[in-house]
Amino acid sequence: MKESVEEQECYPRHVLFTSELDRSRFFYGNILGFRILPELDCLKIRMSGCELVIFPTQEEDLPSDLGAILQLANIREMHYMLFKRRIEAVGELTPNPLGLMHFTLSDPDGNALYFVEKPN
């Protein structure tokens, strides 16, 4: 038996919650262009090495307005694609304090997606 919590193995997962799984599937797959991976009870999505798991829930006591940080090498291309698709919630592409370009976007459940340029 392990002596402390620090000795336990930990497997991080990037998780968001949704009240409507089909709506999230459409948003992440059709609007953002993430690849939808087969899962039974949740939505697993991937794009450019970024992977998110989105669980459906109707529970009101779970955290809301969560977020994820997605680092992209081609951030300008992603921002332009979303702008071209007239996604209203896309923020302006601007440099952050480190000089990396970034923008934000909210999904239909209010989860914040923070897209930031991957450093060289």
C-alpha cells in the first residue's frame, strides 16, 4: 500500500461538461473541426494532438463555465477558419503578455476555449 497521495499514479484528463451531448458533438465536430472519437457515454474529441472529453450531465452542482487551453501551431489558420464560418463568439486574435497570439471562444454550454499559439 502506498504511504501518501503523492506516491499514487495520476492520469490527467481534460474534461468539460455539457447539458446536450448532440449539440456539443455538432459544435466540436462540424463547427470547430475536431475529430470525434467513438465513445459510449461521453464525447471524446481530438484536433492537432489536443484531446478533450465532454461528459453529459443534468446535475446542477457540477462545475459550470469550465475551460480548456488549446495550443496550436497554426492559430492564425484556425482563427481565420472560424471567422470565415461567422462564428459570433470568436474573440479577436491578439498577442498575450508573452507575445504569443491567442483568442477565446465559448462553446454552447459556456465553457471557455482559450486558443494560444504554440511557442517555437
